[in-house]
Amino acid sequence: MNPKWVLKAAVLSIHYEQILEHGGVRGIRSLSLLESAIHRPQDKWFYRANKRISLLDLGAAYCYSLTKNHPFFDGNKRTALVTTFLFLRRNSIEIVATRQDSFLLMVGISESKFTEQQIVHWLRERKSRKSP
């Protein structure tokens, strides 16, 4: 079964909502960096060869790439986190995390203190028991 991806229009909508709710400068700093970040999970999936790739791996790819590519003027970490949770929810995985845990994760990613694999571990530890 193929994952249900988050489309660029949804990421742009998430970014807009985050800026409206929490403030900051709305807008795309680099369209190519945005598209690269959005396609990273899909590339991991389609070019996985014989490697086993989980939905958490793909969620971590959204989180890491949207944060590190910094495609927006503001709200990159917020957009990355909400996009990650949306992707996982669309694929029947719920993440239960406090605001503080989420904040520390996102700041850690932006400061290069988390690898993609560490994000997978973070997500796995917070996956709802009801999720598959």
C-alpha cells in the first residue's frame, strides 16, 4: 500500500495558518527548497530498493527536510511539525507529544542536534498505542 502524501498546497496552507496563528513573515523564501523538502519522503519511498522504509521514516523525512531546507521566511519549524503530524495521521498514525517535547525536538533539529534517525526514534516513542 502506498503512503498518502502531503501535497504542496497543503504545506502552503499549513504555513499560512501557522503564521496567522503565531505570527511571523508569510511567504516562500525558495520554491526549489520547498519542493525538494516535500519530495524527500517520496524519493525515500520510491528509491528504497530492498530497504524497509516505515511511515515513521517518511514522517521524519518531512520533519527534517522542511526544517533544514528553511524554504519559508518564517514558521519553518512549525510548518514542518504540523506537516509531519498530518502525514502520519493521514496514514493512520497518531503522535502524542507535549508542546514542550515538540518545541525541543524542532529546536534540536534546527540546531543540528537531531539526525533523521533520531527523529524516527522520537516519533516511535510518542506513537499512540492505537496506531498500527
